[in-house]
Amino acid sequence: MKRITALLVSLALSFSALAGCASQPRDMLDVARVAAVEDGQPAQDAMAIPEKVTWGEYYESEEEYESGEEYLAIEENTLLNVADHPLQTFSLKIDTASYRNVARYIRSGNNPPADAVKVEEMVNYFTYDEPLETTDTPFAIYAELGPSIFDSEKQMAFIRLKSKSIDRAGIRSNITFLIDTSGSMDSYDKLPLLKSSFKLLVDNLTENDMVSIVTYAGSSKVVLDSVDGSQKERILAAIEDLSAGGSTAGADGIRTAYTLAAKNYKENGNNRVILATDGDFNVGISSLDQLEEFISKKRDTGVYLSVLGFGTGNLKDSTMETLAKNGNGNQSYIDSISAAQKVLVDELSATLYTVADDVKAQLEFNPAKVKSYRLIGYENRRLANEDFENDAKDAGEIGAGTDIVMLYELELGQSEPGLDLKYQSEESEEIEAVSDELFEVRIRYKDPGESESKLITVPVSEDKILASNTTDFNFANAVAGFGAILRNSQYIGKATIDEVSNLALSNKGIDTAGYRLEFCELVAQSKDLETEYEYYTE
């Protein structure tokens, strides 16, 4: 009953807020919301984070609240000396699930588990303002440096990739909805929210889109097979008719969905399975190692995967990350209709349309200029340096119109070269030619469907250390600081909640959709947990 009451209150607040917003200009709303955040209060309008709900409203104890949730372990990136480690390589894959999941924890009055906080997913949740234009490659690349939020004596390198946008018109799509209807989905924040979320997506489909629906509980079932996207009423009726019950044969559902997607495959089109689940697989293949092996075999089918996480209390983020990471996929978490709007409507092209496969990043640092470095986030994306040129090694897929940000904290100064690389040549002329470069960014990718990779290289010189940094740089710096605090990172340094709040508020930028301001509201709410942060850092 408490769960239902909380939902009704939340809905009432949302509808009331929407009604109140209808006659107010957006900028006036922002003024009111900024004032509320600066006063330490959550703002109240349709974009605001809902009133805080504590774990006690739903669960007997905080331990019960967290007991069913599972996350892959994160071993935080450490500080590396350039003399010993001049190269670093990792997979570029843009998931954003962690940010919404962290927000859910803070709204409930709890600190998120450290392994739920994936800093790169928090930073990449946002879009960035400075215009970047692609030319003959899928990416435009930009870099700037400025003081680190953790240590003002060090530099934070902000490296941004912007993937090219596409025109959806004329692109044929074969979309298979794979929907978890097991008993674990019988909760207001799972199947009911899932239905509402998918309705938003269906509203944006066209006659170029073909939709199939597979459900799974104790076994899998084909609900719709290759229905024209213009037949919205038929698709919506099938979604509305779904109900939850039974065990969770997730692997069986995946197998059926991929079989159906292969049957309806569109040559030179967009072929994708969209899995919506809480990740709780308990029938058939269920161990992470088995799931990784199983889904990896689906990579060569030409069918991509989007994983949408729902729910609270028994969320198996570990399962969803494993599927997305090994199945040419991406991962999002949906805790509200506004989150669904962002993923399935505002960023539909980024969610559904891949512009580059097996995307890898490698940085080489100049030992004449950089003593040490630390990559912020991407812990579970690291690759061996020799895998950078290995086209058989799987890496991340990037969607259309996507911002991908890498952050590095650098200690400038000279270190001793130890390897024969670009910045360690024995030829004096070659050394002179790159004498002002701090590092080189290398991006390797494949065009969709191709087996041979292409390379982009961008050197970053000392002139990218700016006296006054952009709002994009400053805001990403703030998000990284917040993530480190939530993780209780050993590298927090001088970063504080107040500093994060001030930096984010003063660097909202354009923020048309209000996501940056929503972050500021989240930081304000987290201040209630600050005592616990202090306890953890004793």
C-alpha cells in the first residue's frame, strides 16, 4: 500500500507541476529552480527530481533495500607514471545507466554502492554545447585542459568526441522489443513504467520501421512479428496487454528475439533488439560467464542490442552490463518518464543507430611534458595496448549524434623515456617536431558491417591549456568530482560537495532540456548524505 501511495503522490506532483509550467517561460522556471538549489532545496517543477523517498517506505531495512542488487566490481584507475606506462588503451562505449541509477539512490535517501557509480557514464549522460562538425570520419574531436577539481596544481584534460548525426528519414529499421514479463517485473517502477516508456518510442516510429515483440517469463513468446511502425494502435495494444508473472528465462527470450530479428533482417538497415528488464535471470543460462559467452556469439549477426534497466531492490546491473558490453550494445536505466523521454525520444538516433563499431581509444603521453596521468572512469573498458590494432578484439559501438567524453588528470613535468614510441624517438628532428605536444589521442573504429578498422590521430599541445575554460569543461569536471565523492575515491583530494555544486551551477550552459540543472538539484539533495560521506572517509 505504501508503494502505491508513493506512486500516486509522485504522479500528482508531476501533473500539478506540468499544469503550473504551462504558462511560464522556461527561463523564468530556471531562475526559480536555480534559486531553490542555491538555497539547498529541491526545485519543484516537471523537470525536478521528485521528493525524497526513503528505503523505509518500501523495505524493512536498508540492508534489504540493497541486498538484491548486483554490480560488477570496479577497481579504480590508479595514477600511472609516463616513464613506465606511456600508453593507455580502452574501449569507447557510451552507456548512461549509472547516472539515473545513482539519482534513484540519492532520491531514496541512500548512498549508492560504490560499484554502482561509473563516473564515465555520469559524465557521458550529458550533451555538451560547443559545436563540433564531422567531416569525412564519424567523429569530430576536441580537447582542452584546465585545473583539476581534485587538485588545482594538476591539469584536467577534457577530450570530447562528437559522433556524426544522421537523418532518420529513409533508414529502414527492424526493431525487436524483448520484454521481461516475469514475476520480478510486477512492480509499479518496472512493467507499468516499461509500458509507458515504450509507448513514447512507438509514437515516434514511422512506416520505415518494422516492429516485433517477444516476451519472456518461464519461457519466451512472440507477441508481434514484423508489424509496420505506422500501425501504432496495434503495437500499443500489444504492449498494454502485457502482464507480469512466472520465473525469468532471460536467455531463452534473447535466443527467440535474435532468431526473429534475423528472420526480419534489413540489409543496409538498422537491426536492433531492445531488451527491457530488471536483469534478474533465474532460469537457463544465468551466470555472468555463461551470459558473456552466449551473447558474444550474437555479435556477428549484424543485430545490435540496447538494454534498458528498470526497477529497484533486485536490480541486476551486472547482468545488464555484461549483455550490453559483450553484445554490441548500449545500456540505459529508466526510473521515470522523463528518463524514458531522454533515451527513447530525444536521443532516439543515438539509442538506435550505430555509426561506428569496435571503437577504441589510445593515448600516448609525452614524457618530456607529462610525469603522470590518471584516467577518470572507464575501469571496466580497459584493453591491453596490443589490442588497439587487433581488429579481432571487440570494443564499443557508438550511436549517431553522441557526445563521448574522456577525462584525464595530468601531472605536468618531465619523466624519463623508456620505450621507442612517437615521443621517444632517437632522432632529434623528430623530437623537435613534437616538442610542444602533451599527448596524442588515437581513435580506431570500423564502419558498421566492416571488418577492417580505420585510424584517427589528434595531437594535443600545450596551447590547449586554457586560461579560461569552457562551460563544457567545467561542468564535466564537476560531474567527475561528484562521482569521485560518491565512490569515496582515494583521489577525491580537495573536491567537496559545495565545490561541485558551485561549479555545476555556474556552468549550466545552454541546457535546453534542463539536464544540467537537474544534476545541480541532485547534488543539492545529496547534501543530506554528507555526514555519511564524512564517515566513510575517516
